Amino acid sequence: MSNAIETRHLRKLYRRRREPDLLALEDLDLHVREGDIFGFIGPNGAGKSTTIKILIGLVRPTAGEALLFGEPCGTPASRRHLGYLPETAVYHEFMAVGELLDVHARLAGVAPAQRKTRCQEALEIVHLEDRAQTLLRELSKGMRQRFGIAQALIARPPLLVLDEPTSGLDPLAQLDVKNIILRLKGQGITIFFSSHQLTDVELICDQIGILHRGRMLRCGNLRELLEDSAEVEVRFRGGPAQLPGREVLEQGADRVVRLPREESDALVDHLREAGAHLVGLQVARRSLEQAFFEITRTSGEVEER
């Protein structure tokens, strides 16, 4: 499977006159496969916005390269592959939904004979087909976000870059946006989105990248990441009175120890040799939120800026 997005040793240094220079990205390697939903997460100031600006061509990297479907980012050829929804979008409040979408279709280079069909198609995808005559100022925040996705889709790009697509939305509006993203994946569209809503990322993403202080701490398959960070609960009876370095919980007649999965085999062997009766083993997969906090908190090798 080929990559929709690829960066190699990407670096971005912001030169500042009256303050120290700011290193926003350092040696960033990123690979987003075609057809995947990729969640790009990290704390504020991690470099997510800088990465997105480089991908869409608003900022040039200091070093390294960034490609969309093999084309250098920022070139007209790469932009033809791309639809973009910014975190904070400002629209012409006095215009109707269909009218403004037609403007975006013209800006995207959609042929006049196809514009009406494309606009109708995009509005149907985001469930705003009955709002074509509604003024933008009359839309709820959730509807505005869906309109933003429609304008990003108007040229039928194979890649969507969405910056915080569910931020500030109520739970029902968040669900609408997540369902739209999943339907677009079903059509073969690659989705790259940044978010602080880790539950959303965990629910819908195939791959994730965890960015912290300009460096990629972890990048790859979401399921594998969560399985790697899983804990095992070992439940037993009898055996040694204490286990050095382990907290033993009493739960009725059973005693319970929780520990990283990679350490569970050695503990089980020790308990058996000590005459304990094993009641059961259960893998407790951590949430993305738990894994995220653990990974970022243990990244002491990354210098503070």
C-alpha cells in the first residue's frame, strides 16, 4: 500500500528577532497510508499546527521533505490531492450555504457544468442538502463544521486534512462528524486529522502519531500501540505472603497483581514454583488516553524548549 503523506527528516526552525529561535519540528518522519484514518495527537505546542501548515503549503520546512502522493507539499500538483478544514474557519455570514459552496467549487477549479452536481453531492455527504438556501449565520456550530467538510470535499480530493474537526461541538454534533469521517474512509478517502479528543481518535483511527516537543514519540498502528501498553491482571490464591516490588490486592479469597504484560510470564512461573494456585489471567488494555500520558511523561530524552 502506498503512502498518501510522507515526511522525511522534517525540520522547522522559526527565526525570531527579539526572542530565541523556536525549533518547532525536529527530524519528523511520518507515513500515512492511502485509505487510512490517521490521528495526529500531542499537547499544545507540540508542533502539530506547524506540520499541517507544511503539508498544505502555508509554511516551508527548514530541512527535510514532505510529500503528498509523491508530490512535494506546497506545489500545485500536491494541492490537487488535498482538501483542508482549518481549526477555526470564518465564513461569509451573509451568504447562503449553497451559494458559498459554489464559490469554493469555483476556487477549486471545478468545471462550470459540474459545479451544481458537485455541490449537491457534497451537501448530501454531510447531511446539509436541505440547508442550501440557509444563510451561514443561521447554522449551528455543528452544521458549520459539516459545511467545512463539504467545502473540503468539493473537488473530490483523495486526502482530507482536518484540524480539530470535533473541537467545541456538543456530543451529538461530534458523533455526526465522526460518522461522516468513517463514511469517507469507506469511499477510499485518506483522512489525516489532529485532535485533543483522544476518545474520538481511539474510536475511528487506524494509525496514530504522538508528537511531543517537535519530535515523534510513537507512530504506527493504534491497536498495536494499545496492546503493547496493556496490563495483565494475575489472580491467585496461596503462595508467598509478599511479592517484592509488587502491590498485591486482596479481593475476597483471591489475591491480585497488575503488571505490564511482558513481565507476566516470569511472575506466573514464580507463583507456580511457590505453590500458588492460579485463578486466572486477564489482559486489561489501556485506553489511548492512558497510553498517551505514559508515553509523553516518560519522554525525558526530549529537550525542553
